[in-house]
Amino acid sequence: MQIITLDDKDFPHLLAAFHDGKEIGRYWSKGCAHVVCATRQFVLIGDSENPAKIAIKPARNIGEAERLALQFLSREQERGNEVSFEAN
């Protein structure tokens, strides 16, 4: 995963993708909620509805992005974090 912050020139584009993406689920770690979204190009993870930084992972298509997001959430659940999956 790559971390993009407010200082990055691509941040506004990725923040728009985060808001427009399909929410796959959320997890809670260290008292903070994290939102996991998928688009046709990326898996995006932000620490709130309007994050100051976004973790991204490229994907070839929406199907791959959704699979990667579900795998990520499953790993967080295995680590003992509370996870909620969005209904399809």
C-alpha cells in the first residue's frame, strides 16, 4: 500500500475516488474507524469520511479491487479488530 497525504498533488483526485468508490466495509483499530472502498483502479483506505491521508493499492478492475478489499478486512478481523462488511 502507498500512503497519499494532503501535500501530494494527486490527493484531491484520490479523495474524490474515495468518496465515489464502493464502500466494502469498515474496521476499528486503536479507537479509530477506517473506511475501505474499491474503485475500478484502486482499493482506498481512509481513517474517516474526510481523511487527511489515504492508503491506496492499485487494482486491474473493480472485481480485483473488491477481492483485495475483502482480503484486507479479513486480515484485520484475524488481528482482532472489529470489522463490518457492507451488504452487496
